[in-house]
Amino acid sequence: MTTGGAGKPGGNADLTTDLARRQAEGRPVRVGLIGAGEMGTDIVTQISLMPGIEIAVLAETRTDHAWTALAIAGLPRETAQAADSRAAVEDAIRAGQMAITGDGTLACTADQVDVIIDATGNPGVGADLAMTAMRHGKHVVMMNVEADVTVGASLRRAAEEAGVLYSLGAGDEPSAAMELIRFAQSLGYPIIAAGKGKNNPLKFDARPDEYADEAKRRNMNPRMLVEFVDGSKTMIEMAAIANATGLLPDKPGMHGPAATVPELAKTLIPAADGGLLARTGVVDYSVGKGVAPGVFVVVKAPHPRIHERMRDLKMGDGPYFTFMRPYHLTSLEVPLTAASLVLHHQPHMVPLERPVADVGALAKEDLAPGVTLGKIGEDHYRGWITTVGAAREGRLLPVGLAERAVVTRAIKAGEYLTYDNCRPDETMEIVKLRRRQDAMIGSG
């Protein structure tokens, strides 16, 4: 019924050897980490445990949070120094210290930094910093999936033009699912569905005020927690998989059945065979017990002999079978991508040249003209996946462009935000980048 996934490209065993060699040579992979929130703090801690890789620059607008991240990781304060200029950053790195700065561009432009990890969680900021980093010859690990589904094709192209690599980070559900997708495709098995289990109970109209106490208990930002609860993050993550593979959502918002692990191969299959799907080769998710925090791929046995062997190996009755990775380690795996980019020149997950899915925004409440929209995970809107064709036809405003957009026509709760009822903030770099991307691929 289930199986573990294949190893990442290059293999972690190879990374172990190569990181140990870099450690022995005194030439660690030098990371510029932008963001010291929950995920960034995890990365500081994780990298402190690894040989051959170190954080050279930690950038966080709230520099006190950066110092707190060091303390949580158990790193002595004297191992770092404050730096408010490019020269100060370079001096700190040469002295063998971590430079702590409030300016993310200093991490992106530092000569001695090999690779940038974006852990800001803000699509506009993340896209802007990624472009800056690549222009300065840095590889980029993007934890900011919101930026990737909005302008991933542009970021890929910018990396190619700069002669560097762009990748989503290992450990999040999209990259973990990609392991299984590659595994199945390498064996020649048709992908019927790929996706994840949803971690948090689904509540489409969730608001940050309702989750303040839970967020505090979990050491999370309430807005970021609500982005998970209201389904936005799931829509975004599945769009990232779609845009790296060509798999499509079967319908807007996907199905999201309450299928358990044994039921996936009976549910996320064609309707003609008793399932939910109108087509094969889709992205979807399950709210069924036991699927989260894992990821899965449903395949069809492509030959009677394969069907027989799968059944004999206790993978299920067939002809549809589920491969599953029952965990993902989020930020804890991300340093592997940074190392892989530098040492093996191998990304873990890259968007296609032309996206196939988009994430629009549905209003959570009635919105009056003149309202300036807040961030994803707040009160105004939630993400909703659809195909690029449907998004173009409906002139949907991408969820990554909704922040700071102004409502120009009344919008009812449950309706899409569109270019006809909202005006995005044209001063934001991500808006300009998306405009250029739409013109480039003919989706504008």
C-alpha cells in the first residue's frame, strides 16, 4: 500500500562525503539566510549541527529576532557580529563570524556568500531578494512557495540568464512529493494523482484573531497559521507541484476528500473506476486521518505482471496503488538543497518554463471599493487553485499580488478577486515581474 520515496538527486550519502571534505578543507558552503522567524530559526539550528556548511549572513528586519535565533540554536553571541554595511558583512565573514543585519540585500550581494535561502514568507519581498541575489551570482533556495507560484517561471529564467540555480527547498510537501513523482516516473508508472495530507483542520473562513492562542502555543505567527487553516497554503503548494510537473488540478480548489491512506487508491482515481477524478494526472489533497503530514502519489499498474507483483508485495489490490512518504521535515531539510546547489549543481524542484496552474484569491468577506487588501492569511481573502487557462479567462488576480491591492468594485464573499475589481500595487517589484511573465508566456 505504501512505500518510502527515492533519494534526492545526487544522493544524501554523496552530500555527506562532500560536506565532510569541505569541512576538512576549511571551505564550508556559505549561506545567506533571509528571515529569522519560526522556519529561519529552525535553519539556524539545523545548520549549526552540520559539517561543511555555515550561515555567513543572517538577515532579519527585526534584528533582535536574529539574535534570539542564535540563542535558541545554542550558538554563543560572540560567534556573530552586527553588520550594517556590505563592508562590515565581508569583514565579519572573513573573521569567521556570522554577520547579522537588518538588510536582506546585504546577504544577497556579499561576495563570500554562495547561496541564499529565502525564509521571509512574503512573496513580494522574496521575489525581489531572489532577483537581487541571482544578479549577484548567488544560487537561490526558495522556501517562499507563494513567490514561486506567482513568478516562478520568471525566477527560473533569471537564474538561467545569470548562470546560477534556483530551487524550491527540500523538506516542504512540494519537494517531498516530487521525490515520489520522480520515483514513479522513473519506473514508467502513470501518475494518476499526487498530493499531500492537510495538516490542520480545514476552515475556509478562518481569521487570525480566532487562532491567536493556538499560534502562541505553537510559537507561530497567527497569520501564517491561518494561511494553513483556511486552505491557502495547500492551494499554493499543489500549484507549485503542478507548475514543476504539468499535473493539473482536476477542478478549481481540487477535491480534498476525507480519504485515509488505504482509501487514496480508491478515491483519487477516475470516476469511471469509482473515484472522483474527471481526468488523470492531477494534484489534490486529502483531509483523511493518517495522511498528514505525509505526501503521496497514486499510480496505475501499467502491466499485468506489475499489477501481480504489487499485489503480492502487499501494496493493495490494484490496479491503482499508493506510494507514500509519511513525513516531511520542512525547514530541517532545506540546508540539503543549499548544499546540493553549491556542491552538485543539482536543484531539488524547479518550475517549468510555462506554468500550468495558478492560485487566485477568493474574498472571505464582502469587500467595498477603496479597501486596501492585507496579507494572505488575514481577513480579506484566501487562495484557490485553478488552471492557467481558467485564471486567464477569468482575469483572476494572483494571490501573490493581492497584498496592498485596492478594491475598485464591490466584491461579495466567495467571489474571486480579479483585475476588474482590484487594482494591484504597481510599485511592487513582484507585480512588475508578474506583468513581464504574463507578457512573456502569453497569459496576460
